[in-house]
Amino acid sequence: MAKRRIVDLHLHSSASDGTDSPKELVAVAERAGVTTMALMDHDVLDGVEDARTAAIAAGITLISGTELSVQHGDAKMHMLVYFLEPTAGPLQDKLGWLRQGRNERNLAIIENLNRAGYTITIDDVRAKAAGRSIGRPHIADALVERGYFDHRDAAFVDLLGDGGTVYVERERFKAEEAIELARTSGAVPVIAHPYTIRAGHQEYTRIFKDLTNAGLGGIEAHHSAHAPELRIRLTEIAHALGLAATGGSDYHGAGKRDYGVGVGKGDLRVPPSAVDELEAQRGQ
């Protein structure tokens, strides 16, 4: 009997804001029976080589990539970029600029926190990060370490989340620019977890159409936080636009959101066709 293809196209390691090293992440995926996985660390490709070596040994197909923060008009969203390799290239060469923007924002947020009575330093934050991509999740972890909150997500509710009392904007790509850079780098850009786009159904459908015209390759229809009905609807929208309907758990590791590799909250099943659809987008 052929081995069932278990797919997870949205995983994070300690190279950004996950807790598992790239090698450990592959081991978790292997135990979960995953056959195809994608490493999507924020603004870096640093974990790809270690993950690929481990994946080859485990018999797992690894897709390399990164997750970006982008903006289209007033709508902020995340973009997953698949098949982006850790070499020189149009998008790869811009990732340092994004990380610098993160670093500047981190300092501004810490300053706001100190004014609000939360005593942490940039060294506290760096101590919570294993890689070069340091951001709000690591600030949250430092706040937890200091005893201000019980867990990472709690720090986002009123403080660190968009619109929170210490929130600071940062440099990000325009979505069309990110799409062009991804395509010219031989990669496939996909809108991540559309539920986080702060727009109504008609608005985000319009966004998808706009970005399809700009070269978008897919929509992450199957995500841990999407209800089954939303997964179906987003798949329909993606296919109607000629896009890949992708999916993944958005796993960040132990102690983070309760998303399991390959299964999300327990009901996630990313269809293997998502991989085939992504592959088909590479030549477009």
C-alpha cells in the first residue's frame, strides 16, 4: 500500500520565532508522518540547509521559503514565498532590509514598554531568539520571562498586537513589489492565513483579484485557524482565480499556539494536491 501523503506547507523553526531548531522541526514532522513540508521562517532562509539535510535523511520532501509582511492599500497581510533558495537573488538580497526594519521597531517597542512600566531590555529579547529574525514574539517571550504574562499570546492582546498600546509599525513591502521580487527569484508568492486580513469578504476577494493580476501564485486556504467552511470557500476562490490552494499548520513549537504539525488543531488535512498546484505555479 502506498504511503499516505501528509502535507504541511507552513512551519517555523528557531531561525525565526519557532522553538524547534530546523533539525528538530524535521524530526517532529517525521514523527507526525509528514511527507512534504515547507520551512517558512520570517524574513530569513537561515534554517533551510540544516532542515534540508535532515529532511533528506528522513525521506521528507522539503520546500524552502520565507514569510513576509506586506501591505496592499490599507490592508496588511503576510505572504508565504515558496521555492525561495538561500542564494543570492532579487528577493533574497532584500531580506536584510526587512530584518533591519524589525530591529528598529524592536527598539521602539521596548522604549514604549519601559515608559509603560515594563522593564525589559534588547538583551532580554535577544536572549529569547536563536536566529537573526527577531520580532514581537521574542519581545513577548521576554515579558513572560520577567513574569508580566503567563504566555506569549497574552502579551499581544493589549500591548504588542496591531493597535496595541506599545505597537509600532515597521518597514514592509508593498504586496505587488513582494510578488514581483518573488517571481523574479524563481519563487511562488502565496497569501498567508487570510483570516488575519482585517477586511470583509468582498474586500479580501477584491484584494485576491488585484494581486492575481500582479502575479500571485496562491492562497493559503487550509490553515489551523480556518473553520472548515472557510477552507472550502477559500479553495473555491483560489481555483476560480487559477491559483494554488495551499495550506499548513503554522506550527511554531512547544509552548506556542496549540497547532500540531500536519494536523493543526486536530482537524487540518492539507490535500496533497496543494503541492502539485504550487509546482504548477513555478513556471507561470
